[in-house]
Amino acid sequence: MLKPIEYIGPVPNKKKPKPKFGGWIIVFLVTLFVTQFAWPFIEGVAYASKDQPTSELAQSLGDRLSSSPQANDKIAGMAISRTEADVSFDPTYRQIDYPMGDVPQNRGMNTDLVIRVLRASGLDLQQAIHEDMNDNFHDYPQLWSLKEADPNIDHRRIENIQRYLKRHHLSNENSRVTDDYAVGNVVIWRLPKGELHIGVVVPGPGIHENERWVVHNYNTSPKWEDTLLDYQVIGNFTIQR
């Protein structure tokens, strides 16, 4: 009678049967996640990054708008063209000519951007505000202990620009809807720490041309940015001719 032989080697591994549907389910779930969640995010990032401001886009759109017969298009075009300027932020009080006076072209602050843009389109804020303040001094903010109008600085203060635009131009709704802001409008914001800021509404670059962007000078040279509703809007003005 044969005796069984004792096997002392390693236990043989038995191959486990592959699941019939498990792999396909995983692939399906991954595909579902990508199409429903990841891809819209990736697509949005890709769209936002496409056609960012460049010198070429600024020059082409700025020239096209500046040559438009529409006054507000001209303002927007002048603003976009200003983003090509190299300007050091400088809020220093200076003695300047009157009218049509200006601080050095390579110097300025947020209000100087708007002053230069509107002046290039036919409105000299320096003269307009000075004349209005001479006749209506106490209708303007009394924040600087002045006894009379000062053509060197009055038009460079946002509070005075805001009061002048309310008195002589069209005030629009300060909404959270970008369509309520027309190209060429002057916008005033209140920043988180309470200080005021000012800029001009313009189209976006390239594929963003139907969007509402802004040109503004915030402690740097003028920038063309998608920041219209980043801060609280307290003034939205259409320049009337």
C-alpha cells in the first residue's frame, strides 16, 4: 500500500478569478467624476487664462475704441492705451499749470489716470471741478481745512471727483451685475480698509471683449484687470457730452 508523501514546499498560490464588472465600474466612476466635476473646473481655468492682457491686445483694442464716434468708447480706448505707460505711483502735492495742468507723465496716482483719460477724450477735470468749486465751494466735501478752491489738488481727490460727477453727469446703479456698467463709465470703489479708489470700465482682452473689466492705478502703473466687482462700488458714472 502506497503512503502519501508529505509536501514541505511553499503553498501554491491559487489565481483569484477576476471580477467580471469591477474594472469597468471603476473606469465609469472615474470618467463620471472627470466630466461632471474636474473638467468644468479645468475648462474654466483654461478659459480665464486665455487672452490675458498683452501690449498687442492693448494697442489694437485701444486704437479701435479711440477711433469710435461714441464718446464712451473713446474713454475706454484711452484708458486701455494708458496701460502701456510706465508710471510710478506718486500722490505728492505739486504746483501745476492751470488749466490743462498735470504732474510729470511718469508720476501719478489713481485719480491722475482718470484725469488723463478724460482729458484726452475732451473733458478737463481740473478746469471743470475748479470752476464748479469756485461757484459752489460748500457743496463739496470739507475734509481738508481749505477756505477756497485749489486747482493744484482739488481734481486729484476722489471725493471731489465723485461730487462733481454726481452734480453734472449721469449716476447709475451701484449693482453687483456687470451689465449695469457701461464701457467708458467711471467707477469709484470703497476698499476693505475704507479708502476710496477709482478707475474706468473697459472691455476685456481678446475672447473676454464682451466682459466688463477695468483700467485702474492701484499703487502701480495702470493695469487692465478683471476686478470690477472685487470691491464695493459706491459710484458708477456715465460721462455726458
